[in-house]
Amino acid sequence: MCQPRSTMAKRHQQSLLSTLTLLLLSLSLLSATPQDDRYQQEQDSPITRFQHYLRINTAHPNPNYTAAISFLKSQAQHHHLQTLTLEFTPNKSILLLTWPGSNPSLPSILLNSHLDSVPAEPSKWVHPPFAAVRSDDGKIFARGAQDDKCIGMQYLEAIRNLQAENFVPVRTIHVLYVPDEEIGGLDGWAKLVASREFEELNVGFVLDEGQASPGDEFRVFYADRSPWGLVIKAKGMPGHGSRMFDNGAMENLMKSVEVMSKFRESQFDVVKAGLAANSEVISVNPVYMKAGIPSPTGFVMNMQPSEAEAGFDVRLPPTADPDLLKKRIADEWAPATRNMTYQIIEKGPIRDYTGRPLMTLTNDSNPWWSVFKQAITAVGGKLAKPEILPSTTDARFIRQMGIPALGFSPMKNIPILLHDHNEFLKDTIYLNGIKVYESLISSLSSYGGASL
Ligand SMILES: [Zn+2]
């Protein structure tokens, strides 16, 4: 259908007008006004830089390490930090940023964080997990907001502020970003500690991730528990379901489960009585059981199987004796006398290279501890009693080298949301954390003075 000429001309005029308006609008945006300056500042602030990092999806199983590293490299260039990318496994780079100290021969300070995060289920979140939405009350929602992209950016912001004050570190500061912490660190820290490049860093002290504190005190961790995967297997004569006989596979396995449950109870009782924290005892939790003869409708009910198996997640605090536990497993939990075998999958070291338990001393015999404590107090922070982390971090690889390492993430008065839905960090807590790191970096890097 054809339109009358006059209408078409009018339309033409209108579209010309709107093009002009758009052109003028873009021109006005290009010319700088005080208001625009403010706009620019908002575009590049500690909070927006944090949001930018959070928006890079580094969740497993497909973490975008390349994008994260290129963003961090661009930040490092602003701070005139030296950058080095190490690749021990293809597509799993490690980024090392270095701020050289005035006395580079002194043992250095290393600030560690991991690039990756656990996956998120978007449907269970109030905001998309990789949008880093900041709510009106200052909550920044994102996977990694607490674990642990916050510290990765706070290290850099603290360095930026110290540089603005012309602070010069005595000891060299290294800031490290590693892949794969959330999946065991075998392609990250495990390979790094074994490298010549790491040896050359001459690391004296490490700060690694900790955990949020719902109370008014910062939490600090001096050890991790060591995880073991324990699989016990029982074998026995198969038989008709109606028969009663000794040493059947199921019977043998169930006897073990009973003994292990008693041990678990004895450990848990200590926790329930308030005599130890959860992370200070050996935990033994059943995670699977496998037995039975499958049938199209489920399992054959009139057969006693000849094999049965169970898996346990075992966690050892550094104070536990691994040899003693191994003996207990061999003698009581899976004894050969009951036709049982077992397999222990040790996920990481238990002792350091000199044979000492993997823990960092938190008393005055460790000078780094004293410097750490004073630096927190200097910015008005309070520290809770040092703890063992119930789970595991990359710090175990560092402590294995005999290097003191503390787990610390400066977040207080906030729920613990690592690996949870709706993980968030408040902007004020994030900004305060930068101040805490300024104090820590300046104290730790000056410790001992230039004369050492
Ligand atoms: Zn973490």
C-alpha cells in the first residue's frame, strides 16, 4: 500500500530531527563538564574495578583464566608492577606481579589468591552470579565476592594507595594469582612450589585466603585440615538371602561402619562439649556405600553379595598423627582378618619437608605473627583466636615448604557465604579491607628494616 506524499515528507523530517538530536547528545557527552568528570571517576573506582573482576566468569568447569589474567595485567601496568606469567599446564597460567623492595636480597612477602571459583546455580540467586550487581544497601552480589576475588583486588588497591603516598617497601612484594585452587591445586600451587621460579622468589612469609567472620573480630587461620579419601572394601562368600553364615561381605563392611561410627562419635562429642572446634578433631564422614546385585527393578533381594564397599571423607588436623590413624584403619576399620582391604587417597601433604606438622606458629616465637598482629591493631582491627581451617586451601603447599603462611580475608560482621547461593560482600567492608592490607603490606615489607 502506498502512503500519501505529505505523510512521507513529514516522516522524513522527523527522522532527520531525531538523528540531529542524537548527534547533539553524543557531542555533549564528548565535551567535558565537572559532572562528566564525576561520571568518569565512578567508572573507575575501587568498587567498579572489583565489579569488573567479578564479572569475569572463572567458575569451574570452564574458568576463563585468559580474561582474568589480561584484566589483572592491565591493572598491574597502572601500578608499574613487574608481571610474569608462568604456565606449567596449558591454559592454566599463573600470574605473578612484583613490586621490588629497596633490599631485594631479603626474603620476600607473597600475597596469594586464586583465580577460580566454584560454579553457581543462577536460578537460586537474587541477582545473576556474574553480574556483580550492587544493591542500594551496598551489597555486591557475585560468585567469588568472598572467595576470593575480594582479596585479589584488595592487594592491588592497597599497593596503589601506598604508591600514591610514595611508600617504598624494603622487602619485595609478590602478588600471585593461581588457577585451580577449588579443584585441588594440582595444576596450580602444587606445580609452582616444585619450580625453580618459586625458589628464586625467596619467599619469607605468605598471606593467603581466610574466611568471613559473622562477628566483630577478624578470623585468622594457621593451618588447614588435610583431606583423605578412604575407601574400604569387604569380600565374602555369596549366599542365598535366607542363609545365616559368618564373614559375608556385607556383614564385614557393616562391622567396620559400626566401629568407624563410634570413632566419629568420640570426636564429635569433644566438639559438642565445647572442648575443641570442629576443625581441631578428625572428622570421618561416610559419603557413599556400594553393594548389592542390581536387577531391572532395583536390587536382587534374595542374594547376599560377595563384595561391598564404602567411601569416607576423612579430615586430619595438623595435630593428628597420620601414622596412628593409618594403623587404626589397618587394625580396626578394614582388617585383613575380616577379608577387608582399603585405599587411602591422600590429597596433599600432611607434614612439611622437615617432618613437622603443617602449621604456622601464632605466638611470639614467630616474628611474622607479631608483625601481622600489630598491623591489624594499628588500623583498629581485633583478631579472634587463631583457628584451623575446617577445609583445605593452597596454603598447605606453602607450609609444606616450611614457609609461614596465614589465612586471612578481612571481612567481619558479614555472613559466611563462600560456595553459597547469593554470595555477596558489602562495599564498606571491601573498602575497609583495602586499609587493612595497606597496614599489613607496609608493616610486613618493612619488618626487620633495611639493615637485615
Ligand atoms: Zn577460596
